[in-house]
Amino acid sequence: MSENLTPEQENAIKAAVFDRLLQHLDNNKDVQNIDLMILAGFCRNCLANWWQEAAAKQGIALDKEAAREKIYGMPYAEWKSKYQQPATEEQLAAFAARQKNTK
């Protein structure tokens, strides 16, 4: 049970789960950030922002591009040119509807 875990064990498990999430996203590059935003309300860029914020809380200065490279596994510009597709009208409409419903 989780109440028997030490803080170190819990942090190790959290890190492993996060690594698995990043691997899953890396294995599914066809899933666009806008799809993630529509379905889950966050995307790879959000993860990079959270990474950067967590580093800052630890007193570690990390710029946006370095944080994005941690999440994307390559420079963001490279990932974007290789894998990002233009958003469709349907995706944009679904994203706008989600934004409207979360306010």
C-alpha cells in the first residue's frame, strides 16, 4: 500500500511513471498537441512549462527551449518541423469549445 512507501520510493515511482508518459508520447508522435489539449487540457508544451517551473522551485534556472527538449527528446523546432501537422478546422473548433467550457 502507498502509505508504506518512503518519500524516496514514492518519488522514484513518480519519476518512473513520468518517464513512461514521455516514452508513450514519443512513441505516438502522430498524436498532436492540439489533440492532447482537446482531450486532456494539457500538451507536451504544458509538460515542458511544468518541468521548467519545477526546476525553478529547486533553484535551477532552465530556459523554455531546454525544458522543451527534455519533453520532446529533441529541440522543439526539430520536433515541430518533423511531426507537427497544421490544426484542422475541426480541431480548432473542438479546442475553442473546450476552452469555452472550462471558463
